[in-house]
Amino acid sequence: MSLRSSAADTFDAELIRRQLAGTVQHVDSALRHSHALLEEAENARSALSLFSLYTERARRQAEAALFNAGVHGYKVPLDCRAKRGYFSSTTKSSSASFKAAQAEIKKADA
């Protein structure tokens, strides 16, 4: 009987070892996948931060251009004049207002 129980114990131990090895492989694979996702998230965060910096710079340049146009006597629509934060509203309305301001400046030049 001791031989049988010893063989059964060996079989059980081998089965447990294989299951643990499979579990370790799954955990290792999940960790590698998590690391890749974390790296992608960090890259996306960096890109968004860079985009935000460029957007802020463009907004400031647009406000400065409109202010300078007003200083030099061009007729700039009231809603486009040196209001801090005006261009930080939605891109579509900012773009439309900026284009309208450019059109007014071109009319004044003509």
C-alpha cells in the first residue's frame, strides 16, 4: 500500500507542478501585456501633453495677432479683441471666429 500511495502522491505532485507552471506562464504573459498597455498609456499621455502645449501656444499667438491688428488700426470684431481665454472655447467656434476676424482684417486692408 505504501507503494501505491507513494505513486499517487508523486502523480498528484506532478499534476500540481504542471498546473503551477501553467499558472506562472499565464501570470507572466499577463504582466508583459500589462507592461505594454502601461507603456502605450504613457506614450498617449505624453502626446496629449505635447498637443496641449501646442494648442496653448497657438491660442496665445492668435490672441496676440488680433491684439496687434487692433493696435495698428485694423477693425477687429469685438468678440475677438483681447479677451483672455476667448480662443480656449470649442475649436469649431474659435476657428470660425478667427476666420471671421481674418476676413475683417482683409476687408480693412482692401
